[in-house]
Amino acid sequence: MQSEILAKVIRGETVESVHRGSLLIIDGDGNEIVSLGNPETVAFIRSSAKPFQVLPFLMSGGAGRFGFLESEIALACASHSGEKIHTAIAERMLKKIGLAESDLRCGAHLPFNEARAEEMIRAGEKPSQLHNNCSGKHAAMLAFALATGADIKTYDLIENPIQQAILQTIADFCDTPKDQIPIAVDGCCAPNFALSLRAMAKGFLKLVFPPETFDGERREACRRVREAMMNYPELVGGTDRLDTLLMAAARGKFISKIGAEGVWLCGVLPSEKWQKGLGIAMKIDDGDDKRARAVVSVEVLRQLGIFSADKLKNYSPLPIKNRRGETVGRTEASFKF
């Protein structure tokens, strides 16, 4: 099966470009609620893996040992914007475990938040690894290594017990044998994992509706991840970031996590309509992170009835503006369930 057109870019009333992709929505009984394109599409899960990557750390008892707060667990799940609130929490996490920014192995980049980046440039301030959008995840990995006696110098290598525990967790949640999961290096230098959209959707479904086969420890870890993400959406992303906007628009109803190259995963909590929750996985073929992903994700949640049509109306359809700031077109979703 081929992918489908999920979003159209319209200038005036003429379609100028299209974004193709695949989308799968499953419920807690394994039923396909929606399938567009090819649900067997394999893609790297990228930063959408972060809720899974923190789970073995929580199950190890490391978060309790170091006194990590719920806000710090949220930052471990985050692709944050590098705003001051984010870097302060990442630095606090490192202080709690007796390490420093120099112990991170994620690399440095300017904040995703343009205002903060411009402020730093004007002040002649160079970005540190704390500004890396994955610094919370890496701080949690270091804490996991310290809690379990793994080598903190190589915590980012797939051979390290930390990464092996993460790989096994992803295999368990996504119903994919770990020796069948292709592995490569992510932008933040940690291992990343390629999975089918179906596997990704299953994984996020288990986060919001853990199966009976999960023991109490794993269920509790899932709950802590859910609660942290939903209670601190501003930490999972940041100002005007998609995960933050979505979760703030319908607090307590779902968890959302973007990944680079047009990946979006969502777990809808059990409700009267969806009694065993929903797992949602999407991949935009061309890797677009700016236009199609926001438009499609907002429309998916609207059509599912998760939030009303007036929510995030400035993001779907997404206005196209000229250099004078006038609206001259739009990017809109091109599907109906």
C-alpha cells in the first residue's frame, strides 16, 4: 500500500503542494479505527521514543533515589525549546545526581525558541548542552546509569546496559523482537529505533491502557509518565510547540509526542467513547515538521472528538502569509474519517 495525501498546501484556491503520509489509529481491543496510507511503514521513532526511554529508569527506582520531581520526569520525556525554564530544570537534574553539563553527551545547539536564541546571540552567549532539546532525556539516562552501576562515560552507546534496557522496553511495548529493530544514531547522539507505525501505535496505546500482562511496577511507571506529560505540557515542548499546544488544549485527555522527520505519536486515555484508549501513529513522508504535522494532528483530534473544532483554529488550517503579513493561502488536512 502507498501513502496518502494527508495535507494540501493551497495558495489562493489552487493546490500548490501536497504532503503524503500514513496514519494509524487503534483501540485497546486491537481494532483499526482509522488507517490511511500504509500502517506497515517503517520509520525511526526519533524523539517520540522519549516516554519509553524514561520507563526503565523509573522502574529501577532511580527517580526515587535521586528525588526527581514530576516536572523533571516531564523534561526527561521532552523535546524542549531551550527556554530558561527548561535549562534550569535540566541543570537541577544534573545537580541532584552530582554531575554537570560537561557529563552530558548530547551536544549543543541554539534553543528552538527563536526569542531565546536571538537573546543569546545578541548577548554573545554560546549554547551549552543544556539547551539541547534532549538534555532532560540525557540527564535521566545519566541518573539511570548511576542508579544501576552502568558506565556514565558510555551511557549513550547501544552496548551500554542503559541502552539495552531501553531497547528491551521498546521491544516489549511495541510487540517487536529487539533483534528485528533497526538501530541508528539520533541527532542527540543516543541510539534510536526503527519501527512500523503499527508497532508505534501499539506502544503508545500501552502507555495509556497498560495490558493485564504488565506488573504493578510497569503500570506505575506508565502512570508516572502520563501524569508528568499531561501536568507539565509546557515542559514537554515549550512556547508555541506542538506537543504543548495539543496537550494544553485538552488537559488530561491524551499524551502527545512529536519526533523528527514528521513523526507524531499520541495516546488517548480511556474515556466513555474510547473505553480502552487509543494509540495513534503518524509519519509524514517528506519529513515535514512545520506545516503538515501540526495541521494533521489537530484535525485528527478534532475528528475523533477529543477536542472541539474551535480549538487551535489558527494551526489547522495553517495560514500562509505573504511578506506583508497578509493571509494568501492555507495548509489544510485532506481526509475525513
